[in-house]
Amino acid sequence: MFTTTVIGRGHSGTRAIAHTLYASGVYMGHRLNPSGDKVPEEPIYDACRIFGKHVRWNGGLSWDFSAVISGEIDPEFERLIHSYLDDVLKSDNPCRGWKIPETTLCYPWILRMFPDLKYIHWLRDPRDSILGRHITDELTDFGISHPESEDIREQRAISWYYQYQLMKQTPKPKHILQVRFEDFVLDQERTLERLESFLEIPLARIIVRPDSVARWKTDTGRHQFDFLGESMRENGYG
């Protein structure tokens, strides 16, 4: 019936939609970790590093994505992605997909390889997203140059901003739905109705925790960064 993937930076609450899809009978891969990520993850990590070589840093908070949006896709990248997704692609389940945050790091090439996928773009207030550690905090580990900072929160904010800009500048796929984590938690029924209409299947209801929203309000560390302002306002986080 469909193949879907979840696009969203680590600590955007993507495990909520991954668990929802799994509980709804969507085949999400032979092995999943507690976050609902399809594992083993090494092939897609290596693919992201190949992708990163084709992104040019202009300095500051500016990157040139033209080569990954319209240039040739590296054949080794395609091989690694097919290896990573082998069980999903071969599954006879009519509803299948995968979730791992690193898919976002190579989104333009994933989209060009799989233009007919149903893409779920999962967003969360960056002030919450940067509170916890994630492997994508240090973009240079994936071949992406960026401004240096000794402030780990600023590194995470730069990672959030980079991934948001990569999503924003990539031409939209035929099928995409943007969902805010906060809406899923605070108005789950209405949000699931949107998702059900998009995926055209009934979805399970999972337990959600309202206290996972706006945690930044009780955080004593740094979580406000001016360069995130425009992106936050675009998504109702102003």
C-alpha cells in the first residue's frame, strides 16, 4: 500500500511516530532499537559521510546544497542505502517503512532514490531538541563543516539549524506531511487523524507524556540562540 520514512533530527520525538507505526502493523525493519530506529545503523552512517562530502560550507551558518540536490548520486551511497534497507525493500508487507534520524542528514539523495515514498517530517521545538545528547550533535563526524563552538548546546543548535535548512532547501517530494511533536502529544487524536488521512490506514494510539513538551522552560542551561529565531517562528515556536 505504501512505503514511508520519518525525517527529523535526533531528539525531535521521532520515536513516538516510529512506535505508532510499528503498533499499527507497519513493517519497520527486522531489528529495531528502543527508540524505534532500524538497526544495524552502520551502513546509513557511512552513506551520510559520503553525502557530507558533497555539501559545501560557505562559512558561518550557510551551506551550498546544490551538488546534492541536482548533482550525481554517488553509487557507493546507493549501495549502502540498499544494504541498510534490504529487509524493508524486500518485505511483502503492504505497509512498510523505516525511521532513523540520520536519514535527515542525507534527505535529498533519499528523496531522489525514492521519490514515491510518503515522507513524514517530524518537528520539535529546538529549545527542547537540544537539551539531550545525540550522535548528530557533531556534524563533522558526518563530513559536514560548520562554525566551531566549545558550547555543546550551541553545537546542537547548529546541528538542528543545518538539518532544518537542508530540509527547507530540498524540493518537496510528491507526498509529505509535516507534524509537530508538540501537536502529537497535546492533541494526539487530531494529529493522528491527519496522519491516517495521509497514510490511508488506521493508526494505533500510544501513551504520550505531556511533560515532554516545553521542557526548556525549566531548563537552567543555555537553550536560546538568535540564529534559530526565524526557523522557530516559521513553525509556531516564536
